[in-house]
Amino acid sequence: MSDQEYPHFEVDQHITVKSNYYAGMIGSQFFVTLRDEKKILGTRCNTCNLVYFPPRSTCGRCFSKLTEDDFVEIGPQGTLETFTKVNYSEPVQPRKAPFIYGIIKLDGADTGMAHFIDEVNFDDLYVGMRVQAVFDEEAQATMLAIKYFKPLEEK
Amino acid sequence: MTEQELISIPLMVDVPYRFAAGKYMSKFLIELRDNGKFFGIRCPKCGRVQMPPRVVCAVCHVKNEGWVELGHEGTLLGFSIVHLPLTDPTTGKPHETPYTYGSVRLDGSDSALDHLINVEPDINKIKVGMRMRVVLRPREERIGDLSDIIYFEPIAGES
Amino acid sequence: MKRKVAIIGGGQTHHASHRKDVNQVELVNEAVRAALADANMTIDEIDAVLLGNMEFFEGCHMTDCWLADGIGAYGKPGLKITTGGTVGATIVVAGAHHVASGLYDKVLCVGFEKQEEGDSSAILSAVAHPLYGRFLAGAAVGYFAMMGASYMQAYGAREEHSAMVAVKARQNALKNEYAHLKLDITVEDVLNSRMLAYPIHLLEMCPTSNGAAAMILADEKTARERSDKPVWIRATETAHNEQFELDWRDVTTKKPIFSRVAAERLYKKLNVTDPTKFFDVFEIYEPASWAELVWYQDLGLCKPGEGFHLIEEGRTEIDGDIPVNPSGGVLSTNCIGASAMLRIWEAALQIRGDAGEHQVPKDVNWALTTAYGGTNWTVMTALSKEWDE
């Protein structure tokens, strides 16, 4: 019996996964402060003299425990370290293209924060630009309590 | 002092997939969909007939060759009566409980197939070794998936 | 092994239904700090870090990225491994290979699961093969249920026998401060509890736990210098089963089954003729109480079909001659990424005499552990108190 050729068969399926990520004690305080006081917190490791964003409970370099006594306020202004414009849209993206995001080194922090950059033309951006956080008035306890960063007004 | 508010972030990931069935499974699923037939594949070395078919025999590491058309009747190897209302992924709705679920080896096959069993969920009415037959969806409802089998049911008159 | 490998420290969290007070990093950090304290070491002394969990159970891919700080992996070599339920043991075996090879002296192994954070049933349905199994994903709680039904029919065991296994697990867990479920129950309580999938009752199910475990492995020189009670890893064995061949639920099948294959090879390596006399304690991975009865025969503790006599006669109780799961087993604590590692750690505690209230009341020189993974494969280890210099 000759083996007839069968067309290539493909199966379409999808998986929906819901999860719930706990922030922990330090993380919870970070998000509550962000939402309620419009303040951004980092944690300082006194041994390494480094301020971490996101705030964390262990210093990766020296393994010291960091607690709420190690909170320091950082930002809300900072310096743009790098940036890009996303030109293509994917369903999973939080915004429709084109949109800009970058890494901002908040004043007082030693590590950067990735976030959207808005209220600016892409061609006017440069590394080293001073930017400030724009908070959401009706914030939830998530990173989107900051809507985006915009160029710091010149005074 | 008020207790620390503990924050959690709910997230959802919805991922679409398209899986290529491959050469042997394409034949199996198309024959199931179009002709309501079950095909197993034989290992030329040890003679095992595997259904669903796969390209390499896991024991002998040789290419399986030699299609075998299997019938629609087989033997119940194991079963359970499920009381948990688990979600049927093809409908998105929970199964009506209790329901029976089991493993059937079609005559001529060396491997078994798991599926729903259409029998009263009464431990006294189900026995390992019972003879079963496949009940398929009508042709127009079949899509080329093992859910084209609605369930297995006991062959009347055989104990 | 090219070089000898010993366990010189370990730690675990107090496993629980909820740990909303910690994020995943902080959870593993607790176990890591406990292990370092137990070994009297600092993280700087660790040469490599191996991490494992059930992939995507927390809705988070590549947890190795996010946990690096908490497990002390910053700047260090290491691996992330995901092998389903066996991962806790796979990590220890990989760690043993790292040390035995001579390339690393001190390796930290970490396993965890923070199951409250994820969508286990959705992910498990994603484990099911898209072509052969996805359509039934919602019905598949029945795998072990089918095994139980098959066992009773083939050998004449009764539901009571599975209930006895559950009672043993729960009563042992009452003596284990770290165990998740500590329930003071009787056989009658088990049989009266809700039937989930015949013949499995609610009180015979393992929980989903949040927890972590960590262990430190070292070469012989380090072990003899730094530890009073090194526990030696004498042999490990892994055996995979064929995909989708779920024939192991038919307990009378003559096909070579992963558990028996692994046990035979391991026993051959160590010249074991009678495991009940060779090993002093067993920590096995029992996803369901029926699985324990089948493990008894697969491990050669009894002839096929006689496992339920062992539990009837009390021989596998904590003070029996073949103690199985004095820790309470997976039936009491199931943080999947750590569960298999906890079998090895609990066995090590027994050998060290450090198991506290759930210490078996005899001299423990040899221990055997098993693990079980979703594609029906297993990882076994044999541990000993002494290894001649």
C-alpha cells in the first residue's frame, strides 16, 4: 500500500494563565508609598554604599539583609541613561506603537528604572536629559502609579 | 499601629500557539477527522503497535514503520470516578460531576488512550477488563483532534 | 563518582498555604540563609549556585533572573533547571556532578515554589501534550486515582489501606515543625472525607505549599574540615519513561517502569540485595497515598501486590523496621520545586540524627530517596553516614 501524502496538519490552541505576584514587605511598602504619597523609595546597602531600585531585601553584591530602616527616597527627578522608540505593535504591548521608553537613573539611586517617556518628541531626546516622574492621580499600587517621565521644565 | 498592607499584582498571560502535528500525527488526525479511522504504527524491531503513532520507537530507537488500522473496540485498563468539577478545556465549562474517566487499549494496539467513559458513575458497574467501543462525533463536527471522540462506552451484552 | 561528594548543610522554610509577607526572592533567601547558617559558611565561599522550580508555576518565566540576588548568585556560575516534580532532586544530582567533576568544591542547590502566586491548573494543562492530551487536560486528576482503582482490583487491597498511608503521613507531619499540613486524623476521618476522584479522598491529597529548600554540597576535603556530620551522596539514578505511555497506572503491567528500572540500577551500583535490610530509612515522593503502596513494590520492599500488608503491619511507621517518610512526605508538604529536595534533606537529617521529634528511633547509616516527575520519570539518591577515607 503506497503511503499517500497527507497535508501538514496544524493545531491552534491557546493558554490563559492568571497569576498573582506578591511584593513582600519591602515591595508592599514601596507600592503603597508610591500610590498614596507619590514618593519613590529605594533601599540602601550601607556596606556597599549603593542605593537599589527596585528596593530589595538582599544586597546582591554582599548578601547583607536590607530592611525598612534602609529605605531612602529617590527621584522623582532623574537623568535619562538611554531610550528607544518602539515602532511595531504586538497585542501583548501595554501601549500602541509608536511609543518611547527609556532607562532613568533617579536622583539618589545607583540603578535605573525602565519606564515610558512622554510629552516629548523623539528627536529632542538625548542621553543625559533631565526628566521627572508624572504621577497618576488615581493611582493603583503598581508601577503605573507613575504614568510616564517627561522632560524637566527649565526654570 | 495598623498592619502593613500586603500588595500583590494580578497578571494575566494569554498565549496563542500553533503546533505542527508532524508527519505521522498528520495522517492519524486527518484519518480520524475524515474517515473516523484509528491508525497505529508498528515498530519493525519489537513489533509494538503505538497509537497515537510516533516516529521513533522509544525502546528500540528505530523508525516505526508499518501502519496498522485499528478497530473501534478495546478493553478498559483503568478508570476513576471524578467528583471534582474540573473545567473541560474544549468548552470552558466545568464537567458535570460525578463523571467517569478511563484508559482503553484498542484491540491491536499496545498503548492505551485516556478518555471519558459513558457509564453510570457507580463503582459496582465498572470493572477493569470491560469491553469498550469508541463513540465518535458526526463527521461535520470532527476537527482532527482526540476530542473528536466523544467518549468510550461499554459494548452491550459483553461483560 | 570521580570525587566524593557530601551534604554539609541545608535549610528549609516553614512551608505554608500562604506567604503573602514575602516575594519569591525573599522566600528562597530564607532557605539559603538557613543552609549557610547550618553549614557555618558565608555566601562568598560558594562556588556555584543551582536553582530549580516548576517552570511558570508562579506565572514568571526564568525565575533565575529575578532570584539572583536572593540566592547569592550575583557574579557566580550556576544553572537553572526545570524538570517538573523531580527538579529538587535533579538540582542535587547536578550539584553532585559539579563537585564530583573536580571543577567546583562548594555548590549551593536551591529549590522552591510559591504556588499561591500562579495558576497551577492552567499551567498543568499546558504540560499536557497539545495533540494527545490537551483535550483532556481538565479531567486528568485521575492518573493516580486510576492507579488506585487498578491496585485494589489486582491485589485485593481496600480503600482503608490508602487511608492508613495518609494517616501515617499526617501523624508524622505533626512531629515535623516545617511541614505544611499537620492534621491529627484517623482512618475513619480519611474515609469520611470528600471523594475527589474514586478512590482518592480529600484527606489523601497532597497540598499545594509555598516553600523553599536549600542544600550545600562539598568535596571530601572541605566536608571533613568543615562539617562534623557530612552526609555522603553514594549513588544517584535517573530513569525516564516513554512519553504518554501511562501504562504504569495498570499496576500489573510487565513493561519496564521508570521506578523499577531506576531502583534496580541503583541497587546494582551499591550491591544491594535486600533493600529492607540495607537501607535504614526511606523518603519517597508520593504524589498520592496509592503511589506509596506501589513504590513499596517498585523499590523491592515487598513482592508485587503485597505493599498494603506492609502498612497493615505497621512496618513503614516511624518506629517500624522499614520507616517510610518520617517527615510526613509530599502528602504533608508539596512546594513542588522543593519537594524532591526535601526528601534528600530529610533523609540527611535522619542520618545526622537531627530530625528532632520525627527522628526514627534507630541507628541510621543508609537512606534512600526518590522523586517523581510529570513525564513519569524518577530521580533516586542513596545517602550514607560514612564513606571510608
